[in-house]
Amino acid sequence: MKTIFSSTQLAHAPAQEISDGKLKPAVEIPGRAEMVLAALKDRQVGDIIEPAEFPVRPLHRVHAPDYVGFLETFWDSWTAAGRSKEAFPFVWPIRSLRQDTKVEHIDGLLGRYSMDAGTPLGGNTYQAARASADTALTGAKMLLDGEQSAFALCRPPGHHAGYDFFGGYCFFNNAAIAAQYLRDYGLHRVAILDVDYHHGNGTQSLFYDRPDVLFLSIHADPKDEYPYFLGYADETGEHAGTGFTRNWPLPLGTDWEAYTPALEEACRWLLVYKPEALIVSLGLDCYEKDPISGFKFVSDDFIRLGQRLAKVGVPTLFVMEGGYAIDALGTNCVNVLEGFAG
Ligand code: SP5
Ligand code: ZN
């Protein structure tokens, strides 16, 4: 299986993040991609190729143009305001505040276009996020050109980012952009299976009213875990998309054995839906030693995950999402890909 990756994706290198009431060292760091690259080379998974540079158009198919523009110009505005360190939002237009004001202040804009304070924005974030989206788009194009599988080594990740907001370490929704690209260039039915530990709220919200992109997600129960406000079992789509979203929220402490029934059900949905392509939002944060997560996968379970996904028998694009246990990240990621390749 070929991997797509650009070193431009390393340029987003946050120093700190806000979590548990503290400023802590950031966990979504360039070393994640470097660990995966090292494992891919070591285990000779296949060629590692550069993404093509796509125009902004496929991003605008998923994200609001003003949101993309905000990210593009953010650092200039931020530094013009006299700030020099990475940015965190701290105020949001929640219920009772005005939704109809066109804020111009950079602190207002940060709140307008974000969902949390845990996602630092730096001087190279836009370039890196664009490259990450290009990596996913290149993978999508490879499926259209007849590849049976590909691995988009996306970073920064994407599945928490929505139409006009960033959050959860995500800026552009790489998997959603790839899915929409597949739809725009000839496929009729695309499925996204999100196996990141966290619910893929951005992806779900982008396709919630559509039957042409099936969204399936297995994740930690949002009553106990980020993103708290989406990912419950009663969310099954709306309007024309009714029945085309499925969620399997699982308790903290879930191990492979407890995970399997949900995975089997998700695979049955794929069987019924018969997608022309499958996009796997591949988080590796179900791992037992993940520093911010609460599931109990061991490294071999990721082989089993890859093997099970291969049995679905559909052209598959793996799009990397989360996973923060740096030392094991390469092993766990390549385990999925090797399990899939057989
Ligand atoms: C792509 C992805 O996996 N994003 C995850 C975003 C999670 N952000 C919230 C982090 C909260 C960390 N809480 C840690 C509790 C353990 N001490
Ligand atoms: Zn995650």
C-alpha cells in the first residue's frame, strides 16, 4: 500500500495546549508523523509519495470560504495585533450572545471559528493543514485512478473540524474533503468509518443530512469524553440523511473484545450500504497507553482491526486522525495497514 505525506505537514508544531486546567506540552506534534514514517520505512509497507498540490476549490466544497480565509490570514492578523506566540481562543458566541454581529477583532474571530481552547494555532498551521488536506485528496484521487487502497498520513488531523470551525487539533476535515472529492469525481456512494477514540463530530455534522456519504463512528461515550456534545447513539441523521449516520458510543475501559460487537455491526452496515469506496478515519488513540484516552487496545489489536476492514472488500483510503502514544504510534498504525494488506 502506498503512503502519501508531505514534510510541509510538519510545519504545524504547537508547543503547548490547554487541558485539565493547565498549560501542558502539546500532544498533536510533528513527531507523530515522524514515528509513523519511520515504522513505514522499517517495515517496508510500500512507497511514500508526495501529495499533489490541489487548488482551494475542493476545500470550499466542505468548508465555508470565509473560514478558510480566516485560517489563511490568521497569523498576519495575530502578529499585527502584537501577539507573537501561538493562539488559543477563549470566548465563544454561545446562546444569548449575538450570532449576527460580524466580528472583526482577532479574539472574536478565534471564538467565531473554533469549538474549543485546546487547539493551538501557529504561524505555519494553515500551510500544514492545507498540505494535510492535499495528502487526503491525493489518496482519494489514487482510488479514482484504480488503487485498491492507500494511506493518507494526514497531520494535523481532521475529523473534529466542521463547516466553519476548528477544534480537537483539527483544522480542515481531511476525510470529509476526500469523501466529497470522490463524490464530485464520479462515485455515488461513499462510506466513512471513524475508529478514532473520539467521536468525529465534524465529519458527522458535514454529512448529517445526506444519504450519499454514510458516516459510522465507534468511540468513547461522549457523556464521559471529548467532544461531549455529539456522538450519542440516538444521532442517526436527518432529512434525506435519516438513517445514514450511526454511532457506537462505548464505555471507558473498552478493550478489543468489548469493541468487536460494535465493529461487526458497523461492518454489517457497510455490507448493506455497498459503498464504492470506504474512507477509514484512522485514529490510533484506542491504544491502552494513549496519554489522553481511556480504551484498552493492545498493539496486536490494530492488526485485527486491519484484517477485519480488509474483509469488507471495498477500495479503502486510510486517513490518519489521532493517536498520541508517540513510542507505539508507528507500530500501531503500521499494524492496521499490514493487517489490511494481509
Ligand atoms: C484528533 C483527535 O484525536 N483529537 C482529540 C482532541 C482531544 N482534545 C481534548 C483533550 C482533553 C484531554 N483530557 C485528558 C484527560 C486525561 N488526563
Ligand atoms: Zn482522537
